[in-house]
Amino acid sequence: MRKVCCFVPLGLLLLPGIAAAETFKGVPVVDSNCSKKVGDAPDNHTRECALKCEASGYGLLTGDNQFLKFDSIGNKEIVGALKASAKKDHWRVDVTGRSRVTP
């Protein structure tokens, strides 16, 4: 699994240079618990569910349904954005940064 750290909404990533910076535009954000369940319809994943699963952490789903988990900084940013918004679903962000492979 790759972890991606981000700041929402601009998605500035600050991991050490393990890999080249990548950019993902308009990608769905989901919690780790639901990442496999919502793969075909991530825009239907609700804010309420994402907040219930906060402890599992968050990440983004790529076009090929790969889940890229955010680091602790990205998770805090997503939680803040979820709590501050009244938007019920269709959570998408732009993320740019470095990723790393974790065992």
C-alpha cells in the first residue's frame, strides 16, 4: 500500500524524496474502512460514514481503484474539511506530493 500525505484542498505533500511528486486531480476521498466497498461508486460514500470511520484514516482512490492512504497530516486536514462542511457526499480533492511504498 502506498501512503500519500496531503493538505486539502491544494494537496501540498511534504514526504522526503522517496518518489517523484505525483498529481491527482478531482480524486475521491474515502476512509480506509470503506475503500474497498465504495470502489465502484466512491461519490456515494457519505460524509457521515467517513466521520464514523475516522480512526481508520483516509486516502484517495485513483482511476484504477488503487487506494492511496494519507499520512497523519493529510488525515487531520481531511477531518477538518469533513467537519467544517455540510456537503453530504461526492468528496473529491486535488492532491500533489510524494508517495512512498510501505510494507
